[in-house]
Amino acid sequence: MSKRLEGKRALITQCGAYMGPKSVEMFREEGAEVIAEPAVITSAEQAREIVAAAGEVDILIANFAADASSGTAVHQIDDSTWREKFAVMVDPLHWMVQAVTPQMTARKKGKIVVFGSATPLRGMRHVAAYSAARGAQVGYVRAVGAELAAHNINVNLIAQNFIESEDYYPKSVTETDRFQAYLRQNIPARRLGRAEEDVALAIFLAGDESDFFCGQIIPFAGGWAT
Amino acid sequence: MSKRLEGKRALITQCGAYMGPKSVEMFREEGAEVIAEPAVITSAEQAREIVAAAGEVDILIANFAADASSGTAVHQIDDSTWREKFAVMVDPLHWMVQAVTPQMTARKKGKIVVFGSATPLRGMRHVAAYSAARGAQVGYVRAVGAELAAHNINVNLIAQNFIESEDYYPKSVTETDRFQAYLRQNIPARRLGRAEEDVALAIFLAGDESDFFCGQIIPFAGGWAT
Amino acid sequence: MSKRLEGKRALITQCGAYMGPKSVEMFREEGAEVIAEPAVITSAEQAREIVAAAGEVDILIANFAADASSGTAVHQIDDSTWREKFAVMVDPLHWMVQAVTPQMTARKKGKIVVFGSATPLRGMRHVAAYSAARGAQVGYVRAVGAELAAHNINVNLIAQNFIESEDYYPKSVTETDRFQAYLRQNIPARRLGRAEEDVALAIFLAGDESDFFCGQIIPFAGGWAT
Amino acid sequence: MSKRLEGKRALITQCGAYMGPKSVEMFREEGAEVIAEPAVITSAEQAREIVAAAGEVDILIANFAADASSGTAVHQIDDSTWREKFAVMVDPLHWMVQAVTPQMTARKKGKIVVFGSATPLRGMRHVAAYSAARGAQVGYVRAVGAELAAHNINVNLIAQNFIESEDYYPKSVTETDRFQAYLRQNIPARRLGRAEEDVALAIFLAGDESDFFCGQIIPFAGGWAT
């Protein structure tokens, strides 16, 4: 392994959840100076404070953990669940982008990588609220990616699905014959992706090699979305 | 013109705005009994009341007018503008779907057509909040469309752009040489779409001919998105 | 049913195969004067002769039957099978477009609808040659659709899959429990599409209501692709 | 720079053209043992001979130069130009995949990266034959990628556009004010991509970090396609 992020300062949000722990570990291995932010972000002001405390941020890893509640039919989604999906995944993305872009614009350089989802790219049942919030991330990144490219800031989204995670895919589920059969029939890769594969893509998108990626939604789901 | 919607009851939301007026007119011409709902919908309860008052609803036309504010750089979007986009376009879509699907599920038949946007399908500058909210609609329709298909309810979204509208494309803009040059260079059709073309697609998606469309996002933008 | 194609002359290729018979029947019901061409088209010259004999052609329905051979692993595809897929589906599409566009360009009006496939939009196993040829149709229609829109000619493709057809889905297969289970698990609509639904979409795309569709690839697969 | 391809043998086709020279150089820098194949491949037999001579091939870089003839209206494409596009870009891709997969299947490991195009993903004028052939590559990679994933072979395509190249974008064109204005208006990145950025993506897709990519079409066009 090289040191592909030597000299870069990377701010990783919700560092204890979702892709946070593996990102902190691997970004450090690649030479980045990692600012690991544990907070759940609930306001624009908090986002600004986090960025102010972080100092120079070359790379923002927008990582937001969502309750992976599936199995809810659309008519059973109550209003608080509905709003919470946007509060947890969409609002903090926007606030962090707003907080971090002024300094990136001033330096004419920056990288923003969003750990998003492939769910809104292909229909799935019983994930309406989740898919709507993830779809908002997609629409946001397409627009902001086109806009900030003019300032040499690259904003891209990893549209992942079927990545190993005790939250989304607990072992009690994945080790069943039924789940294994599901993988074989529905995922060309026939397995879950590993967190380190996911973060490797994030490292690629955070490094200087990917300066020509602007506002892209990159499916990362073992061929489930392509 | 035929009477393709004879005997159908169609509820059209925000009937006085966006694609509402033309939809009311053309759905009636096609034989539908139109319930033209003028309200801006701001709560789940209100949505339930509207549907209760409407009685049987065979077709829901989910039409939500948004302030077509563009030209706002992402760092200038204030929190109230940000929230308002979701409040105006995303929440009422969900509430209306929740309100109308129980009766459609009971009858094992229903049509929901959303007037959405192609914006989240292709990056545009200075429309971050709008694109995020429209992207939420896309993710929502993909999920709900897959889910409700099992009950023979078709949910689809018209991903429109460059449709004639005094709100989005005022004549003071469209009649300039600059705008006409823009159309020639960027839109294969070299013109704006007409409201009646847009509603004709909605009628197709609302009628019995399109029962095999489930959770689709149909670009309608003169070839700008395909 | 209305007469939506009154006064239009529609040339339907390979009228005896694939979507041909149902197209001939339903286009006539909609008032079109149908020129039903039975030939398999094997040269540009033949295409020109067919169009010359047809006279004025307002609508070209590009319908090309392919041997629905699936189940062939990529290393087992012999060269003649490989070439035949392009010879049968791609070359005649191009020749017919070349033959028919001069008169459409002169009249500044025309409609070309291709019965294509959703296969190249989503990966499937053991259909490499078929998917490549169908993908060529997709790339062709996107380019030609953008180009000919400037002459007010609309070129669009129906990216279908899971449509009833004795060739693609023989009853001996579709009536098995296994196939029915496959449909329930993989196709949101939980059934095959009917030929008349498919042709209804072609009629929509062939009529005046869809003038704003340019170079579009429209998935038509019960929600399998969206 | 690390040695990310240490111990890998990479066969690069048409090594003197298109992305060949930069690929040979950078794959070597990453530690790969490069078999640089200069030939234009015109038969399945030739492909088999090339692979037999190459010995073990861990990575196939499917690089095929096409005459970048644009500016041809669809009705002016003669039959030999039409066929040549498929002969140059599509047939050799298939033959090389056929030639190389038996050994990859036997080892249960392999990487195939195709330098393709974003053209078939978005309509462009006057590139009908080129877009059709590039679209065939897309359909082929989606199918073969899904199929070969079961053998742990990753097949992916870089859908590039606007990459620096004396063939596609001669300096006599790119240095004009008109072209620079075109870039600013149409490409979010506001510049051409560099060959080394393109090959960096190929290296990522050829290395062990990207084992979860199966049959993907990855736009690489400065945000022009996303």
C-alpha cells in the first residue's frame, strides 16, 4: 500500500458509525491526517463549528449512519420516522457541504465523498422513506457536483448496497441459507462487499487521481446496480 | 381525441398551479371525473381529509408547485429555503400516497402519476436544494412503485424539464436570443415542451394502457435527458 | 379506442414476427394506413426499395425478430451466431433509418419507434451477443435521436423485457411454478407484459402527442428496469 | 506512487494507439508485467494466438482505437464505415474476452477493463455509427460482467469522453476560443481529462481493490455524464 493521501487533512463525520471506523483506519494508513468527528450533526451551526475546529479540510468524508429499518410498508411509515430519515442523511450532508466549501473554494481545491446508497437507483420494496432520503442525496450531489466543479472541488457519491455491516446485514441473517441463496440469485458478485473495498473506493475518490470525477453517482453493489 | 379515462375518478392536487390547470382541463376532456384540489398540503391529516372528501380515487395526479428559484449558489441557501423545498415537494407526495393507497389496495387497482423533474438525473448548477427534493421524489417513486405494484397500483414519475411555464420560463426570458441559442445547443428538440404534451404523457400513465409501468422515472425533456 | 393515427402511413418491418402482428392489427385500429413489410432485411439497397415501394412513410416501426437463444455462455458463442445478432437487429435498423429519413427530413416530420430490449440496461447472464446487439440499438437511437430531432423526426426505443411471446417465453416455460416464482421475485408487476400493452406504448410514441420525446430509451419491463 | 499491480501480468491490446501508450507506461510503474500487443485484432483465431503467446494473463486491458470520425450525418454513413466501427471496436472485444476467460475461469480470478465511451449514454449528433458500436460494448460488458462475476472475473468499462488525445481532440481544435467556451458550458470540469487520469481509473479497476465491481459502466467525462 502506498501513501496516496500524504499531506491531506480528511474530516470524517460520524466516525464511530456506518463506514466511519474503517474510513478512519484506512485513510490514516494512506497517510491522511484524519479528523475523526463523532457527532451526529443536527444543525448548520454545529456543522460550521465542526469545520472551524477542524481547520484546513482537504477532504470531507460525508458519512451518516441511518437506522437500517426496512420491512416497513409505505402506509405504515409514521411522520417521525419519515422526517428522521431526512434529518439524519440529507440535512447534515447539506450543512457540512455549506460549512466546508468556502475554504475549499478559496483554495480552489477540495474533495467531498458521500457514502450513499444504490437503493434509489433501483426499486426495492418496503424502504420508501430510506430510498427517498438517499435519492435526495443523489439529486444533491449531481447538482452540487456540477456547481462546485467550477471551483475545482470534486463531489461524488458512492451508491453502495450489500456491504458487510452488522447494522444492515447482521450475521444472524447473512449466515442463513436463505440469504446466501438470495445473494447468489440477485448479486452477480455472489457475496457481500467488504468495508475495506468500500473505503478503497472512497480513497480513490478522495485522492488526486480522480480529479475528473464531478457529481458522479457510482454504483457499488456487486453488480446489483451498474 | 378519445375518452380514454371514461369512468375514472382523478384527484389532481394543487389544481391551480404548475401542471394543475392543464391537467384538470385535459383529464376532463378524456372523460375522467376530476376532483380538482386547490390546497397546498401541509400535513398527513390534511391529505387524509382531502382523500376522504374525494371518495373513490382511481387516479392520483401528484402535482406540487415549487418556487422555481434558481441561481442560488449552494453556500447561499438558507435553512428555511432548504426545508421549504422538501415541505413543498416531498412531504405532500408521501402523505397523499399514504392517504390514497388503502382504498387502491382494497380495490387492487390504482394509478399514481407524479409531475417531477429531470434535474436530479443530470447535474445543473445553482439548483442544489431543488435537485435534492426532486431526487427524493425519484427515490421515493422507485421504492413505492416496486412495492405497490404487488397490489396492482402503478406509481410513476414524469421527469420533466424545459416545459413551457410562466413560472419556470417567463416569456421575458424565453424570447431572448440568448435563451433561444441555449435551447438550440442544449435541447435536441430545440424548443420548450408544451403543457399539453406533458399532460398527454400523464394521461397515458393514468390510463389502462400503461399497467406494465411500475416505479418508472420517465425523462420528458426534449432529449436533454434520455 | 380513438383513432389516434388517422391519416398516418406506418411502415412496419418484419410484420409477421416479434411485435409485428400485434402492431399491424393495433395500428390499423388506430386509423393508420399500415404498410406491412414481411421481409427480413439484409441490405441497404433492399431497405431503400422497401421504402420506395411504400411511398410516404410517416411512421417507421423498426421491428426485428431475433432468435431468442439464451443460455449460451460467452465462451461458447461461435462467430456466426455473434455476427447474426448484429445482422438481424442492428444493420437493418440503420438501413431502414437511412432509407426513410430523407423523405421525413424533407417533410420536417417523422416518427421512428424501435422495438428494442432492456437487456443492455441491466446485466443478465448468458446473453452476451444478444445484449451487445441490443446495446448497439440503444447507442444508435440515442445518437440518431439527438441528430434527427433537429428535423422534427422523433426516434425512440422501447427497451422491453418480459413481454408475452411464444418465441421468448413459451407456455411450456411460463406455466411452470418455477417461472411464476421467478416473476414474483424479480418483476415488480409479477407477470409478463401483454403484446397489446407494448404496442400501446409504440402507438403513443408514433402519435403526435409524443413530439417532445427525442432519442429516448424507455424501459418497459414491469419495473425490472426503471 | 505505490506498486499496486506487483506480480500481475497485464495484456494491453493495440498498445500503440488510443489509451495504449499511457497504459503500458503506468501499468509498468505500478509493478505489472506488461505484455504490450501492437496488433489490430481481426479474427478470433488471432485473439487466441495472442493470448496463447502471452501466457498467464491476470489483467486484460481491452483498448481498441477507432477512427474518431465525427461530423457525419446518419444518411451519409456508407456501409463500409458502418461495418468498420463494429469490426474495430466490438468484434475484437468479444474475441479477446473469449480467448482470455478460459484461463481466468480456471484460476477463478481475472480482471478485464474496457476503454469504452460515454457517447452511447447521452445523445450526440453525427456520431451514429460510433455510438452504436460503443453501445454494443456497453451491452456486452453488462452481460458478460454479470456472467463472469460467478467465476470471480471482473469486467468493467470506462465510459470516457473529453479525454486529451491528439486523435480525438487535436490541439488545432482545443486551443480555439470556441472549443474552450464549449468546455466551459458543457463539461462541469471545464477542461479535458488527462490520459493519466484515465489510466489511473483503469489501474484501480485492474487491481484487487475493485473486486466488487461487476459489469459496471463508469462514466468518466468530467461530469458530462454522471
